[in-house]
Amino acid sequence: KNEVEQSPQNLTAQEGEFITINCSYSVGISALHWLQQHPGGGIVSLFMLSSGKKKHGRLIATINIQEKHSSLHITASHPRDSAVYICAVRSFDSGGGADGLTFGKGTHLIIQP
Amino acid sequence: NAGVTQTPKFQVLKTGQSMTLQCAQDMNHNSMYWYRQDPGMGLRLIYYSASEGTTDKGEVPNGYNVSRLNKREFSLRLESAAPSQTSVYFCASSEGNSYGYTFGSGTRLTVV
């Protein structure tokens, strides 16, 4: 079973700071997802990536397949970025009926004005 | 708005009661999922449906049943609720393994 570790668990930063959230996993994957969950709210898919880098607005996601590591960066952070960010991976051996996504426990981010 | 709709948003049950959580998506996705989210743990898969007419157990299926009524709807039933089933439940859909997921807004269930 793939283990997914996120760091840090909690992060408090000032508005405008550059934010980095890390995700490490233990076995080979076919895809990695970054998700966002606001307090009391639903879950929104931010990125799905299997190699390289993706950018959407102020959010950037990178993945290093050889090192089994991904990072989510937020540039010019804003209080509205305050949320839980969740990393999830699909393992290569996720055949059969189950969808094979393994989720990290999330990083709780607070951006203070 | 296009997306995944879950009902109800909140529910309190007594131990032993039954209920069905409803989920519908209007994106014509083949795959649908039910997850539970508990404090300090990652999302865990309860049941999964790869396509209309098929369902499969996930990581934590005990105490639950599901029905894929048609391509749009995937319901989750608790036949005899237990306090251990107190959780936030999320329904999600996807076009398949190579695509992203769309999640519903969640159902906060408390079993007393």
C-alpha cells in the first residue's frame, strides 16, 4: 500500500508570503492529485499531474517521479487561500475494482492579513 | 451549476437507525465514489462504481451498501447506524483513472 506523507501538517503565514507544501509517497504512481478543502466546505480538485509542472493562477504544482515527491506552491498568498490542501496518489498497481487513490492527511494553511 | 450534488448536508441518527445518502452528477462521468473523512485521517474509500450497473468495495465497506441507480446517481445506505460511522461523507465522480475528480459538498453525519 502506498503511504502518502504531507508536510507541514500546519502552516501559518503572512499575506504575500510564498508558500510551499510538500508530499512524499512510497511506491510508484501513475498520477498525483492536489485538492483544496475550505473549512466546513467541499473538496475542489486543483491539479492532476504525472510529470513536470503545472500552473494555474498563483498556484504551481511540481512532481519529481524519481524522488517520489511533489510540491504545491502558492505565490503572493492571500487570506482566501486559507484551507486544507490534500495530496492523493494513484499507484501503478491499483487494478481491479478499487480506484487506488491514497490520500495524505492534509496540510492546514492559514494566511493572516 | 454542473457538478456533484449530495443530500442531505447534515444528519443526526440514533444508533440502529437506517438512512440513505444521495449523490447525483450531471457531467456524464462513468466513475463514482463514496469516501469518508475522519479527523486526523486521510479520505478513505467506502465503495466505488466504475460504470452504471457495477459496484466494488473500497477500503472501509463494512456497515454500508451502495446502489448505482443509473449513470447519474450513486447512493450510500447505512442499514443500522453505529457511532463509529460518525463522519463526513463525500461523493465524487470522475471520467476515469486518467482524469481529475469532482467532489460533492459533503454530508456531516452524527450517530448518537
